[in-house]
Amino acid sequence: MKEHALDMNTPFAATLLDRRDLSADSALFRVAPEVSALQTLSRFIPGQFVQLSVPGGGEVPISPADLPGEDGTLELCVRRVGHVTELLHQTPAGASLGIRGPFGTGFPLEEMAGRPVLLLAGGLGIAPLRSLLMHLLRNQDRFGEITLMYGARQPKLMLFREELAALAAKGGMRLFLTVDFAPEEPAGSFSCAVGLLPELLKGFSFDAERTYAAVCGPPALYRCLTAELERAGVGAERILLSLERRMRCGIGRCCHCALGQKLCCLDGPVFRAGDLKQIPEAL
Amino acid sequence: MEKAFLKNTLLSEFLETLRLFGELHGPTVSDTGVAAFSPLDHTSDLRLDYQRTQIPPKKYLIPFREEILHYSEGNYWQNHPQVPEIILFGIHPCDLDGIAYLDRVFLGDRPDPCYADRRARLTLVGISCEPDDFCFCSGSREPAPFDLFLTAREEGYEVSVSSVKGETIADAAKDLLVLAPTAESSRRAGCSITAQDPQLRFSDNPLWEKFAATCVSCGACSVCCPTCYCFDVREYPALAGGGTRLREWDNCLFVTHGEVAGANFRVSRLDRLRYRFLHKYCGFTPLQGMTSCVGCGRCKKVCPVDIDLRELIESCRKPTPERP
């Protein structure tokens, strides 16, 4: 048994079960934490993050792509982009990893109950939002209408697209996909709109007075989507942004993730747009 | 009122008594002329006339590079540094304040095991000081928590005790101490620093542009700051398997500090300067609103382009000019 105080500092042991490639540089890794971690990890709220250790590489903050399974299995969608994630992509199934967390704030699920939820994901931003989406779909009776708008640069970079289409086909949510540009795809393949997310949002009519919006994507996306959502009538306190920073420690000490006087690892990574307005470097 | 008093002539013997409780460290001057806290192999190495050491005592609590974790065969465990008992003698009140702040950060609601280990083995013996042109502490505060504190008087030191550890040491040295009437403390005027209010005026101040135009992002101000503690984490695998995770001082003046995959949130020097001083004077969660500058003057002393923070602080104090 680990001492409780050490839980936040010392990773639990974990094993890489398998991986599923989602695009040329992104894959979904299923990770099984040691049994003693399950109680801690079961506190996960969609939007929170864990610190994933890859031995020999280091630690990276990752927001799980779904809630932990009953056996504690975590799904982590990771792009190969730095030395730790590169090493993870080379790690064979069965290898040892480490997990700390969950850390930070998640989406305010209690507050969102009964309300329509609009999820806006750009690129890899679908990963953190997928855990929220899965939670919403599993508890549909407790939320209003669920809409996902997902934009990627081009069709082959769209993650989970078959899976998302299958979920939408069941009738639980409205799904809008868009790509920045569409090179030729084989006939009969997946179809989606061409254009940027804010454009898609402009033509969308929804109950803005009651809707909660959850946004995650590349840095450039937040500003224009927040502006567009506010123009549509979504209050800044109901626009929830999941931000990316390089959390080194995850527990408010290393100071790499500060935005203004807030720390992404403690006050975020899910912020209300209204709370970020005075912070020039936030978005 | 009477208090324990240590005569100048007995200081050396007092230091020898301190040695009974651990390794004695204190202010010294190196061969190259740099003031530093280091082991006092010989009591004569002690330089009580020092103004400020280049590196503050934070190095005893957060070493520049430190092992925090080990891992092997899929298991991770905390490193517990093997540190001796250290008696750090001759710490000025500003540096005691710095340690008090670090205690809040590292021993607060999420205690750091490595820091806690080192802190538990560090005995703080403070000493009063005389400010120079670089100092800007208020000088009127009660010193931060210490074990023993020596206030310089004519012919010796008034000895204050504020911990069990301190009592034990004072007890062992009781033959060297006499009771003497306490003298009136002289309060010196200083440029005291308080949390900047309103904060917006702080962040929008035009002086930032002036500072950013000359700042070379060397990071010296942060290295020398008694309350700058931000760190980076690195991992070193061993060839035979397993490995070690280290943390080392990082510096928010460096351009890499605000990097994330594919972006950087503090690209300009102005962004980074403002970031550092927002942290320093206004605080981050969970110490928001708390000023961590202790007025030691190191940042101004070491700045190669003479950036003087007091300019900024003074300008923030002035009322905003009314718009015509």
C-alpha cells in the first residue's frame, strides 16, 4: 500500500495492453493500472488529466479519452509529437508504464445536468472531449441534446470518425464533421463538410440561452470559437475550454502551466471562458 | 525584560556548540570573491560582514538538480535524499522570509517528500543585518520562523529562540549565554513591498516595454531569487534497466518555459518578464495574492542591464493620471 500523501508524487505501475492506430501519428493506447491505483483513478471526471510515465522518457500530461473501464483500464489518445510520446509510440504491448492522477478540474457535470451540450473539437482536441461525450451518451437521460462538431485538417486526420458516425447513427447525438480541405478520397468513403469550425457554427441554430459548450483544439481555435459562441448567445460562464499546457508536476509546483495567476494543473485544464478574459496569454 | 545574550568574545565557542548538532554552514567568501553559504570547516571562514550571498539558502532545500524518483521493472518509488543535519548559521531576515515562503509552497496541502526530508534536517540560525543600497525589505517585520536568531548589539548578540530545536541548542550553550536587558529594536525605513493593487495597473504598466527592450533573458534574477522555485523534470534511464527521475531549477525567463507541443504562450521577453513578476508580486494559485519578493536585492544586483524593479513598484503606487 502506498501512503496517501505519496499518491500524487509517485506514479502507480501500469501496463500497456494494446494500441489502435487512429492516424499516421496518433494512436489510442489502452493502459491497465495496478490494482492499488483503481480507487484513486475511479475519481476521474471527464476533462481531468493524468500524468503518464514512459520509462526512459519521462512524464506527459494526457487527458483520458474515456472514463476508466470497470477494470480500471484507461484509454489514452496520444499524438507522436515529443520525445516521451515518441517513445510511447515505440513501446510494445505488455510493457511497463506509470500513471499519476487524476489531476485538475473536470467539466462541471452537475451544473450541466438537464442542459443541451455542444462539443466543439479541433484536431487532437477530440481526445479530452471524447471522455465527456462518452459520459453524456451513457447518461443521456440526465442531459439535454448532445451535439458534436469536429473539425480536422483533412479526412484522414479525423480521429474516431467511424466510431463517431456509429454513435450518431444510434440517435444519441447530432454529429457535424468538417475538414479544412478534402483531397480525393476513394469513392464511397466518409463524407463531411469542408470549412472551418467557426463557419460551421455560424450556420447552426441551437438553444444558446441554455447550452453548455465544451471546446478543445489547437490554440488558434479558442479565440474565434469563443467569440462565435458568445455572438450566438452562449454566456461566457457556459463556455468551457479545455486548455493545453506543459504540466511537469501536475500538482501546482513546477509553474510551467501558469496562465495569469492561475495554474492549468489546479484551476484547469477546464476553464470557463469568462474566467480567462483578463488573462492575455491564456488563449 | 531580559533576554539571553551572547558576548562577541564567546561567538567562536558558540559556533563550536552548534557543531554538536550537525554540519555547520554559514556565509563565506570564495577564492574568487563570491559570497556563498558553504560548510564552515574552520570557524574563521565565517564572514558575518556579508551583504548577500549570490545564491540564496534555497539551495539547501531545493538543490539545483535532485533525484526525485527511481524506477525499475515497472515500479516507481520516491527518492528520500540522504542529507545530514545541517545548521545554517548567519541567515539574514530576508532569506528567512524566503524559506518561509518555500515552506508554504512545498509543505502546504501537497507536501513534497524530498523537500520535507531536507527541511526537517535544516536548523536555521538567523542574524540581523544592515541594509545596503540594493536592499529593499521593509526591515520592520518580525523575522520569519527560525530556530535561533541573533540580533546584533554593542558587544554581542541578543539571542531569540523560537523552536524546540532552538531551545535544545540554547540549552546546550547556556554556559555561554548571560541574561541581559533587551535593547530597543531600531526600525529602519525601507521600501516595503505589498501585493500590488490594483493588479491590472501592474500588468499594463508601460515600464514593461522599457524593461523588455533591454532584458537579455539571462535568467540571473530568477536563479538568485530566494523564492523562485520552478523546476523542470528530466528522466535518465540506466543502461542496466530502470532509471532515475530528476528535477532541476528551471527559469521562466527562458523561451522554452512557456512551450507546449506546437505553440509557445510566452514568446516575447515582455511576456516572460511580466510573467515572472506577476508570479513574484501577485502570486499563483494557491498562494494568489501573496507577494513572494523578500526585498533581498539580489535581482537588481545581478542584472547585467540594470533592470530595477523598484522603478516599477514605485510607478504602480502612483495614482493613475486622470485622462483629459
